[in-house]
Amino acid sequence: MTARAVRGTKDLFGKELRMHQRIVATARKVLEAAGALELVTPIFEETQVFEKGVGAATDIVRKEMFTFQDRGGRSLTLRPEGTAAMVRAYLEHGMKVWPQPVRLWMAGPMFRAERPQKGRYRQFHQVNYEVLGSENPILDAEAVVLLYECLKELGLRRLKVKLSSVGDPEDRARYNAYLREVLSPHREALSEDSKERLELNPMRILDSKSERDQALLKELGVRPMLDFLGEEARAHLKEVERHLERLSVPYELEPALVRGLDYYVRTAFEVHHEEIGAQSALGGGGRYDGLSELLGGPRVPGVGFAFGVERVALALEAEGFGLPEEKGPDLYLIPLTEEAVAEAFYLAEALRPRLRAEYALAPRKPAKGLEEALKRGAAFAGFLGEDELRAGEVTLKRLATGEQVRLSREEVPGYLLQALG
């Protein structure tokens, strides 16, 4: 067989890798300016971290996790999302005694057994931001603002912020009871997934990707979650709106917005970019005040977001944001004799890391060497022939102009640094 990347995964290199690096670097700049500390969690956790933290009724736990037994018989799962793992780390390392709230951010691969499609992979990459230790709605608004700023800082403009609330647990219980009452008589009209959701978590039906389900919801005139908010959850949402309006962050209330994880309470939000197709969400998040208790810790309020690096890369491509061609070496050394090959290596090593220096591994004729230097995008070519070896010199040629100069090896670093600015 021919070895290939596993379906739903891909290799990153060249422009695509540099785009990923740019996206993460921009997130680092925005989030660390807000006081977030970088955290790196393992890519696998004990399975119960996600079963308890994400919710047994979610599609992630029921269908999408990569779970395996280690040699000790323990059940482990590749990280399908970041929040539960980051809250686990907060609890395990005693961050509750730090000055609160604690702001954390993370970037890395996640793993879900989804059907691969454009912008969605079984190994994909996310940036997560979480702030733990306060119920203040200012932090909900700040999370929305920081997600919006990460994307704006990259240059994206065609963004839509959608805001909603999933209420408190008692509000959700009332709403789920309402949904069961309305939808149970029409159970057979639902998709197979939504038939299961009707028993486990009816709110998830609102987020169904089935056109049949969405048509039924519209036909029945199903009321939104916002109609069932209690006074405290409604007041919390109003405060978030007030802060966003004060900061002139454009948003729209989306009554049907449902986040895919069971730990959300109150604020829920997403940022969309409609140029990338029907699945237009770049990222989203919300509040999860009870998650730490599900993981065996004390009550720690939290709010945060995640965005998909691959999804953001698609949006940047849709808006015409590319990256310049990768810069070639500052100097490409061309040995003209066998003896000069080793000398080219030694000189290249002497120039690094101040300058990017490469060399040919075999003697070249001058024309062939110049052709190679041009293909690599080098700024200068350096010739090492018999005369240069005897004199301890190098002949440098600026490829953009054809200007040529012969220098001692000691003069080369200073000349190149000055010439390259």
C-alpha cells in the first residue's frame, strides 16, 4: 500500500501552515493584551472529563469522540474540544487561589469523528479563550469583543455577531418540557438524530442540520428559548447587550441560537462569515457556570469561546487575504570545485543565524548555480572557486541587479546585513 494521511486529516506546510501560524499569532497578540495566560493541555484526557464536562447527550460524546483504552485498561479520549480540559487544568493546579478572574488561552489540535468536508476535519485546530472565577456579565461581553477583535485584527470584515441566551438550568428545564410537549405528537416526522434528542436534550433539535427538522419547527411555530428566560437570566443578557452597544460592537439577537455543548448557561454567541457557505460559523462560545462542579470541583463561574483555525483560513481566502511568497535565502553559496563544497558549508554555518544561508552539495558550473539560486528566491549568490579559496574570499552577486563584488570572508556578514537592510 502507498502510505497516505488518514481520511479527515491533512499535512500542513508552505502557505497553508504560515496562514495557520498567522491566525494563532494574531490570537496570541489580542488575548495576551487582555491578560490571558497561555495554557497547553495534553491532547488526550480521561474519558470522563468529556463525558461529564461536555454532556452524555451531545453528539460529540455519543458519536464523535476518539476513545481508546491504554495499557492499564483506562479509558482515554483524544481532546474533542478545549473548554473541559482547560477547566480541569484550572481545578487541578489550584488556580482558584490566584487573583480572580483567571484568563487562559490555548491553541492546538482537536479530534472529532465527523464526516470530512471543506473546512471540517477529524483533526482540526482551535483557539480557545476561557475566563474563570466571576459571574459578572462584563466578562461575557469581553469574551464576545475578544473573539470579534481576533477576527477583525486578521483583516476580516464580513462578520456577523449573533447573541442569545440559553437561560439558567430551570429555564432550560421548562423549555425542554415545552419542546417535548410540542414535538412529541410529530416524532415520526423528525430525523433519526432528532428523535433521540427529543428524549435526551430537545433543545438540540433547534440546531439540527436536517432540512426536514427545520421545516417542521417553522411549521409548528416553535417558540424560542428567549421566551422562557427567567428574570435573572434576562437581566444578565440585557447587561451583556448594554456593554456591547457601549463598545459599538455590531450584533444581532438570534433567538434560535443553541450552542452544541450541555454545559452552557445564560449567554451564548457565535460569529459568522457568510462567504464560506452554509456552515458559516467561525467560532462561538458562552457561559458555563456549572462545568467545574461536573468535573468534581467547587463552583467556578466561567465564560469563553473557541474558533476554528481552518474555518478562519477559509474566510480569509474568501475575502482575498493571501500571504506573500515565502522569502528565499539571503545567500546561496555555489561551490565551483569539490574542495569548495565543504568550504561553502563552513561559511554558511558561520553566517547563521544572523543570515539565512544555503549552499549546493556538489560542484556547479556558474550558470547552473545561478539558476538554482534564482529558483530558491535568493537575494545574493556567492561563488567559491579555486581563486576564492586561495584568497579566502567570496564573489557575491546581487541577483536583482547583477551587481558583483569580491570580498574577504570576514567582510561578508557586514556587507550582507547592510545590503539587506
